[in-house]
Amino acid sequence: MNYIIYDLEATCWDGNPLELPQETIEIGAILLNDYGEQLGSYNRFVKPVLHPYLSPFCKDLTSITQQEINAAKTFPIVIEEFKKWAEIYEEDYLLCSWGQFDKIMFQRDCALHQLEDDWCDFHMNIKKQYQNHKKLKNPIGLKKAVMREGFEFEGIHHRGISDAENLVKIFLRHIDVWQYS
């Protein structure tokens, strides 16, 4: 089984108004095998189509620039490249993210672009499982969990690849306790 430890960044606005649907703008992922060995990494920006200009809030939060977004490919192209990189149709796999947001964003973007999303079904919410495993009353953020585990948070918080790399630390620390079918 391959584990795809991933994080998405999405368009965002101060207060996240409901009338502005979010779209993925970055996919960061690390591919691990059954033994926890890293097989590769993936990092791509995605050009949003509904709201192609990033808000000042979004640029500040993610440090993603408008120039990077302008140069990016749209979701249908990037997601096919991602699935090929992750060997989605060739290997057993499990998508692993910190929370449900990333799975929901994949599903929303697939719906927006009229793409199949059944490949998203093989997903594990590490945030929820971490909360249960540690017997925490409330879920905590990724950065706090990384530091709670005694690791230093490396890279830029709210960047797909940095968050994925830090999530790998937690995933590997507790690789034997995760529950999935």
C-alpha cells in the first residue's frame, strides 16, 4: 500500500464569505510505501477558474503569489498529473490529510470540472485519528500537533508541500496506530 500524505491550499478571503466558493491553488504531497520510506514528493500550483485573482488575505496567509498562480495549469490538468505521479490506478493507496477539508476540496474541484471523484474515497483523516489516539477533548492544528510531538515545524505554514512534509512526521511517529480499511 502507498500512503499519499498531502495538503491543499485553496482560494480564501478574510472571513471566508460563503458566496465565494473555494478552489484548490496548491497540491503538496509525499508518497510513502508500507515501510514508511519516501518514494517521492509532488508540489504544484493550480490556477483557479472561478476567482482567478488571489485575495490579499490569501496571498498573505499562504505566501503564494499571483505570478505563481498565473503560470499554473488548471485543476483538470494538474489532478491527472497528480494521480499519475501517485500511481492511483496502479497501486493500492490511501490519501492521508490533516482533516476532511482536503478531501472535500478534491471532491468540489472534481465536481466543478465535471471529473470523477471516486478515487477520493480512499482517504484517512489523520487529524481526527490523532485526536482520538491522544485522547484530546478538541482537535488541534497541524503546527501545534507537530510541536506537541517534539518536532520543529519546518518550512512555511499554510503551504501545501511544507504542511505535507510536517504531516509525514506525525504519520510516521504513529504509523502503527492509524485505523483504515
